[in-house]
Amino acid sequence: MFSWHASVEGPDATFAQPLQTVDLSFLGGRLPPEVHVDLDECLRASLQAAENKLRPGQGSSMLTPVGVSLSASGSLNVLADYEVDFAYDDEAVDKALNNMFGEILAEAADLRCMALNYYVRMKDPTDGGGPQDVSMRRSTDWQDRTAQTPPGAVEAVTVDLEHRAGVAFAIFMPYAWQRSALIVGDLIAAPTRRQVWS
């Protein structure tokens, strides 16, 4: 059953322990406790960063992709690419994600896990099942404030997660606005392939 919740404002995260809210059965129960803690920390930081961008209201801020890495010493680092032109370049999101991914690859030996988040449209999850028909949102799409979400689709944040222990998957957080308030949907997990630590 899929449901929607009001986004929590302030220093507390809406999803304080996000991995406890998703079905990770596709991992076959092979998620060691220390890996779970690392991934949970990266995911929580990524989702909270996304909610902070979304919270002021629909179309009020540039929804640029963000990366988070967890160092071997346990410190979180935020990655962003400000060199690309998000306002006018249709390929800006791809370029930024590739640049952040390159930074993560260069530092992989000194990292425990990483997360990259970006904005997508996907089939409405209230129909059941996992994420389907996912398409990445271009930053230039956000310039058109009159654009509506197509029927049967929802906006979502995708967080690609990977741990050096060999675990990789994606988390989708659908979102919408109701009377200028941000609401978020249940988190949905989906398998992906390893790209950093393979």
C-alpha cells in the first residue's frame, strides 16, 4: 500500500532511518549492519537535501543534482557541480552527475559509500509495483513554470546508492505539493548495478 506524508520541516529528517521503510528483499538479506548504517546515513542526508530544495514551493528553486560521499573515517562530504549552466543547458544534469561521479571514482579508495540524487518523473506508484517509466528531469524543464506533470505520472527524487562492500540500489521518493505544502510518498527501492566498486 502506497501512502503520502507531510514533509517534516526543521532539523529533523522526514525519513530518520530511511532504509527501515523500504523493501530490500532483492538484496537477498545480505546487508551487513555496518553497511546498513553507512547507506542509511548517505540516504538520509541526500533525501533531506532534496526536501530542503523542494520545500519553498513548486518551481521556486533550481533542482540541481547533489552527491554525498562517506569517507573511510566516517565524515559526510557533499558534492555539487556549479560549473555547468543549469538554466540553459539541456544536458546540464547529465554533465553534473558525470562530473560528480568522476570525483567519487577518483576518491573511491578512501570512501565507504556514495549517493547521487537527481529529479525524475515516473509512473504514479499508487497503482502498485516498483518504479516504472522513469525519465530524468532536465534543469531547463524547471524554467517553464506553467508545465504540468503528465496524467499518470509523479515527480520524484532518485538517489543512487553504492557501498564499497558491493551493494548498489536506487531509492525513489515521490513528491508533490498540496496547498503550498510539500508532501512526500513512501520510499521505493529498486536494484541497480555497481559502478564504483565493482
